[in-house]
Amino acid sequence: MSINMALINSQVRQLREQASLLREVQASLLSYQCNLNSHWRGVEMVPTNQALENHMRRLEALANDLESISSDVRREAEAIRREEEEVI
């Protein structure tokens, strides 16, 4: 049984799409934060901004992890494919 590169490529593409969606959510949070800061002044904005920034950092870290995983999956799949070709 040989490795299905089409399936692997599809899964890698899905991982990268999810990373992109996480970055879109991050951008939306930043826009929300900017909008909120321009319309609301108060002491409660300090912890609110900290919470939003923590969430945005976490989203970026998750997106980076997904991109890294997708690269690892593709690299390993290609290594397996090369090994299979050597056997043949």
C-alpha cells in the first residue's frame, strides 16, 4: 500500500486554511479592540485590552502551530513516498 499524496496534500491545505481562519479571527479581534478603545474610556479597558491581546497572541500561536504541523506532515509524507519509490 502506497502513501496517498493527494489526500496528504488535501489535509495539508485544510490545516493551512484553518491557520488562515485563525488569523482572520485575530484581525477581527484587533479591529474590535481598536473600535472599542476609540469609543470607550474607563479603568475596565485595561483588563479588557489585556484579555483581548492574550487571545490574539494565542490565536497567532495556534496558527503558527498549524502551519508548522502542515509543513511537517508534507515533509514526512514526501520522505515516505521517496522510501516507497526506492523499494520498487
